[in-house]
Amino acid sequence: MTFKDGDFLEIEYTMWDDSDKSVLATTNEKTARDNNIYDQKMVYGPVLFVLGSPGMLKGLNKEVRGLNVNDAKKFTFNPDDAYGERDEDLVRVMPLAEFKERNINPRPGMRVQLDEITATVKSVNSGRVVIDANHPFAGKTVTYEIKVTKQLTATKDKIDALSRSYGVKPSEVAEKGKAVELSYDNKVSKNADYFIGRASFIASIFSYFENVDEVNVKEQYLRPKNTEKADE
């Protein structure tokens, strides 16, 4: 049985730059370490792939639908089917002062969010910052090795996987008719990234699940323990 648009899949993958065979990305921690691209902030292992989603690679949307669970295969994609061609109009110079106003200390290689643009800082000098809003892999022909590890069918499992893709996994997910309740206990760090990720996660629930009309969020906050004795 092959897959169709809207199917929720979990996949493992490794991606190479086809020109020099260097590893660009992977879901395998050992492969990441062996190729010096390990990211301590990343959770390695299978990732969510929603077939047909606009956010997924054009080439993968086309090729994965012909696979089955536990199938593994290699595909090579040109820029049109991968991350697009480079657009030099997306490279621009900004005053360093604009970053300071946003409490951002730019450095080469940093990914920054500027309004609705995500860009890479290319250089910082003489009060100027060069940023590149092209995808880091734009213009590259890439080879993917893909394995489909699971197909998710239950709504609760799909929502749980979706939450992990936004880095905001709830402590508990409950379905109540056409409502979904997300619980975040005190162990979940509720920083700025949490609130941004949670908003995007909830928007995605409404986008993917037509049977969900309501999302309720339950958050727990506990008073910090004071380890020092109060002054008398």
C-alpha cells in the first residue's frame, strides 16, 4: 500500500551535498557526530513528514508517496525539487544598529528571525551586517537516503508528533469530542520559544485536523522554591 497526501509518516534520513558528498543533515546522531554536524539542541531520531504539505520538499512529496513502511531508498534532487535556486536579491546589507535594537548580537553563521524573514548572517563589520535570506541549501543538488519507519493513524498520535516538530511536546494530550486539550506541566520550560512554537503548533492543528474545532491549553506554574532563609 502506497501513501497519499495528508498521511502522517515518521521518517529517518541523511542528506548529502551531491557535489562533494558532504553530509548536510541527518536524523542519526552517530552520523551527525562522525561528520562534525552534531547539534546538541537537536533531538535525533525519526521526524514527522506530512505527505503533500507545502512545507515539505517538492521532490520528497513526489517520491515518498511510492514507498511503504520500512522501505528505504535513495533519491537525488536538483535545486528545483529541493531547496530552490539561489536568489542574489535575497542577500542584503543592514545596519548593525537594527540588530542592537532587537537585542540581537549577530555573528557569522547565525540564523536570525527578522519580522517574517529567516536569514543567515554572512558577515559583520564596520557597523554593517550582511544577511542571506536564501535557504542554506539553496542552489544545491542533494541526495537523500530515506526510510519510512511508521505511519501514524490515530489523531492523538498525529498531534503528539506535530507538537514535537515545533519543540512544544505537551505533558498530556486529550481528545474530547471536537476539542483537544493540551496540558503543559511545570517541567515544560515556558520561555519565548515555547510561546512562539505553541502558537504555530495550534495553528497547524486547525490546518491539519478538520474535525477539531477547539484547542484548550492547560498550563501549570509552581512557585519557585526559596533555598535561602529570608532575612529576619
